[in-house]
Amino acid sequence: MLKRAIIVDMATIHISAADAARDFASLLDRVRAGAEVVIEDGPKTVAVLRAPGREMFRPRSIEECVARLPEDSSATIDEEFARDVEEAVAAHRESLNPPAWD
């Protein structure tokens, strides 16, 4: 039943609250296997299930990165830096979690 409601993206499962309620035991099995489960009510996230101790990754904005720099840092974030970042991202578009059959 859950297969039609699940979108798997890098070990994150998105599922509606109604479908989660129908087969919660299956969701817990997936969490035990290492997945993160995001339970949604329409466009709103209402819960996130993940195994204890699993770090949650949250990307930092450029402003947050700059704020973390030491006061005496010589780092410069300009247009050239932006181009360098774009080139680095473009050079590594491959999946970080390749499928098991590869």
C-alpha cells in the first residue's frame, strides 16, 4: 500500500499523514534500516522520523558561512568565488548514494 505514496530521494521517504497512519510499522522498519521519513499533511511537514543519533544535515547560507569566519580572515566572497562554486558543483553532479545495483 505504501509504494504508491512514497518518494524515495537519498534515503528520505516523503509520505502523507493518512498513509503513514495506515502502515506505521512499515515506516518504523524503514527508519531502523536507515531511512528518514517525512510525514506531510498537504504541503506542510508535520513530523520527521529518523533513528536516534542520526545527524540532520542542514545546508548553511552564504551569510551563515561568512558569520562563522574568524575576524582576521582574508576570505573574500565575490563573483569569482561564485563562479568557482558553480564550477565545482557542476563537476560533481553524480549521486552521492549510488543505487545498490551499480
